[in-house]
Amino acid sequence: QVQLVESGGGLVQPGASLRLSCAASGSIFSINYMGWYRQAPGKQRELVERITSGGSTNYADSVKGRFTISRNNAKNTVYLQMNSLKPEDTAVYYCNVDLVGSGWYNYWGQGTQVTVSS
């Protein structure tokens, strides 16, 4: 059993910054990748950014240069530093972890709301 605990969402004005974090705990042998997706009202869930155990990253073009993902492998924690936030970044942000425990699993966090509004 694996638990994901997310934190860091909130309401901010355009141009502000937020930092999301997601900590994985439980029966974890190794983590393949950790990442963040988001879903805005009426839209499909989309990849924001993810990072492999080796540090390789994939990200959406819309966040290039503004968002930075990082991870602490010792703590099984992933962070998303979001700068220069825009109203179109408003969404529920979900942590996603692909790992090996008793088998190969993919887990989703409960989601954290990020609202960018003046």
C-alpha cells in the first residue's frame, strides 16, 4: 500500500509563485518517475511536468521557463515550483507516481487546487 500526500495549492494573483509538494510513503522498492498533471474545469487532465529517477524531465510547452520540477529521492518527494503564474494555470493539480513495490504500480494523489486570479 502506498500513500501520496500533496500540499501547497492555494489562491494567488497573476505573476505570483507557488510550490507544490507530493510525498510518497509505504511499500516502495523504487520509483520510476514522479510528476504533476492538472485538470481545469471542462478540460482533460494534462501532463504538467514529470521527472524520472535519473533526473530526466518532460513538461508541457505552456509551462516552459515558468515551472520547475525537482525531487528528493531519499524522501520520495517531488516538488513543483510554479513561477509567473497565469489565470490559465488555474486547475486541480494531481501528483502521479510510477513505482515498483510488491509489483509495478501507478498512483494518483487526491489533487490540490491552484487558482490564479486577481
